[in-house]
Amino acid sequence: MSDTIFALASGAGLSAIAVIRASGPKAEDVLARLCGELPEIRRASLRKIRDPRNGALLDEALVLRFGAGASFTGEPSFELQLHGGRAVVEGVLCALGSCEQCRMAEPGEFARRAFLNGRLDLTAAEGLADLIEARTSAQRDQALVLAGGQLRDQAQGWRADLLELQAQLEAEIDFSDEGDVPAEVTLGFETKVAALRASMQAALTDGRRGEVLREGFIVVLAGRPNAGKSSLMNSLSRRDVAIVSATPGTTRDVIEVSLDLDGLPVVLVDTAGLREACDEVELEGIRRAQARAASADLVLWLVAPDEDGQEPDFEGVPVWRIRTKSDLGGFDSHTEQCISIRTGEGIAELLDKVCAFARDTLRPQEPALISRERHRQALFQAVEGLGRISAQLPIEVAAEELRLAARSLSSLIGLVGPEEVLGEIFGRFCIGK
């Protein structure tokens, strides 16, 4: 981290204000070359920004300076609040790039430096990434909880308990002949291990609602050809995203639309009609439709007025039978849920039911502890290790299982971890973060 890095932290394109941030060991030297006299730390000051190569005036901007140990990255840093014109932004970025040992930041490099300097743990960094990507209020709230350290604090608590148990066992192993080591250190050991394992297991048995909330509640529209799937898709998304035609088999591929339903992220999926395929392309569309339905959180099985029969079983996924084209009549609306795209009958009611079902499933008012597969795998490994500990296990082996379980929790919060994991996490950030 010998280089000083910089990047546009605000969105690209025309705007009233553009923010450029820089961080690194030479940040203050670079800032002095741009604006002359350095402003006080953490005090916004108006400065003329000049190109250090020729002294040309680039803009007049607000400058904020942050000292080492008290910035986002933990390094000396500064931010320039410029006018948002393209020429201004490009001129300042070029001027920064001309400074010695000063370069454009890579994706996520600011957050990565914050992590490496102890300003963020790994889960807080992931929460920050989720906050940037949040499309709905429920996703925002979950990201804030993760960024605020709820998972980190819980994992550190579990890890501390594991290390205490490990120390007790190792004391008995190493100093069993010493008078100052209580002989009963392992009394109640299994009970403590079982309690710890149950606490971790409770976090795992959450229906994966944290991951679902982060990625979106998947609602698949399925049914036979011409059941009204694409029409319903267009109606609910309020735009023409799917081709509607009377020709059977028009929809060949999976089409997805993200919706915000009362703050909940819902992904609506239109699929190919399920029937005996006429060609290889339609057969592949049907295969994808079945696979998407089997992995959904809810399937709406649409049935046309001239159809009969039961809805299929999609491997335990909830399936709602919806009778379409109710304006054509011919069935009892009191015994079946009916909708009509033409008249709008039942559409609002269906949307309300889907929203209520998603809310009951996700329970956004109770933020989930786990929101990523990485979290789940690390915690699962710790639970598995504790599950192997029993009274019949040699004390040395039990101590090793505790050590491995504690290591899994350490990897969860980033105390240990391979370089490729860090690259995967921080590489998903935008350039200015």
C-alpha cells in the first residue's frame, strides 16, 4: 500500500457536484500540489484546484482532509467536492494521475485498505457493499445491520467462548500434574459445547431469508402456453418486457424483472409454457422454466379458462393456482383465485397477497444474521466440528476440533482468510469504494 490511490466516488455523468477521493501515504503532498495551503483536518475549506504540471486553474472546490488513523481507510486521505462537469472531473483526475506514486484505484481498493488497516472487519465491508447495491428499503435495513457489526459481534462472542474452552482443555493436557490447575476444568464441558453449537445452529436454520432478501424474493410465473403469463408479467411490471402473442410457445427463454413491493425486493420471472416441445429450442426453454420454478420462493401457476387439472409439484416450492382471463367467464370466482388483464380484476389483490407472503417469509423487521453463502459455510463448518465432540473423543482431538471451529469463525470476520476470498469480496465494489 505504498501508492496513493484516487477515484471518482460519485456517479459518472453530468451532476451538480462530483466527489473525488484520494488515500495513501502521499495524500497530503498531493493535495498541497493541487491547492497550495492545506486546510485544517476535518474542516471543509474552499480552495482553487490547479494542475500541478502547469498551474492551470481546474476548478474552485470544497476540500476535506482526514488524518491517518481517523479516515475511512485509516490512511491520510482527502476529498474534493467539485463541480460535476465532465471537463472538470477529467482535468482533476488527470492532474492527480500526474503526481508521483499516485494512481487510479482498483475496484474496492479503498474498502480493502480499510479492512487491512483494521478500520473494517470483513462482514462490515460486505454490509457496505450490500448498502451500495440496495434497491429497496428492506435490503438497505439489512445491509445497515451487517455493516453495523451484528454478525461480527456475534461471531466474536462465539469465538471467545470456543477459545476459553480450548484453553481449559489444553491446560488439563499440558499441566495435569500441576497443583494450581483445577482437576475439574472439563466438568460441564460437553454441556457448554452443546449450548454453543445450538446457538450457532439456530442462526443457520433461518430459511435462508437473509440471502433471499439480499438477492430478491423469486416469484415464477408458470403454466401451459397461452395461459397469460407474459400478459401478467407486463401488467405487474407496468411495462412491456415480454412478447405477448396468441401463438403457443412464443416465450422461449426466462425473462426477469426486479420489483420493489412495499420495500421488499421481488424478482418476477416469466417462463416458457410447459407442454410437449415442438423443437429443441422450445425444449430447452421448458427445461429452464422447470429448473427456475424448482428454485423459486413462490410459483404462480396460471390456468386458462379452457384448462383443467392440478398444478404440478415443484419440489416443495409453494404453488398458487391462478385462473386467468376471468372476463371470459365459465368458472366460479368464489372457489378459485381469478384475474383478468383486460379488466384488471384481481390484479391488485394478487399483488397484495404476494407482498404479504414475501413479508411473512422474509420477516424484514427481524434482520437475519446471515446474508451470504460465505457466512453460512463458515458457520456450518464450525457447527460440524462441534458436533464431532463427545465424551468418547480423546481430549487432544476435542481441543483440535475447538481450534478448527474457532478458525472457521475467524475466517468469517476476516481474521484469517485466503487472498482469493478477499479478491472476490472487494473486487465487487465500485471503483470509488
